[in-house]
Amino acid sequence: MPRYVIERDFGQVSEDDLQEVAARSKVTASEHFPDIRWEHSHVCAGDDGTVKSFCVYEAPSAERVQEHAHRVGGHDVINVYEIVGDLTPEEVRV
């Protein structure tokens, strides 16, 4: 199944607010989107205090990932990228 990175912008939120959105995302996926699987997320803070996340999902399509994100709410979807490969430092020849 394809894998995607979804870039989300939460603006300026507290850790509690972010945890609430994450919990809502997990419940929404289990109840309404059994065909997608959340692998992990990277949560990043900008110099201005805004919070973004880059979340990796396995899903049948980018549209399905976007549908899930819009149903969860509480953030803006900046982009959804299809993962076309993975690369680790060990795989790089020098």
C-alpha cells in the first residue's frame, strides 16, 4: 500500500491542544478510516512558536489521507506527499 507524508500547520497551540488533536486523529482513524495506518509523526516548532507536524501514513490514496485530516480538524493541511522511497545513512556509498 502507498505511504504518504502529510504536512500540517497547527499555528500557535499548547502541548495539551496538540495532544487533543492527536487523540481525535487516532479515534477518527479507528472509527471511520480503517484503511489507513498512522506510522509516526515529527512535530516541529518554528522560531515564531508555530507548530507543524509531518505525519507518515499508509493509505490507499492521498485523497483518503486528506479526508481523514479534514474530518479531524484543528489544523491546516499544507500538503500531502507520496513517499517514493526511503534512504538511510547506511545505504549511502561514499
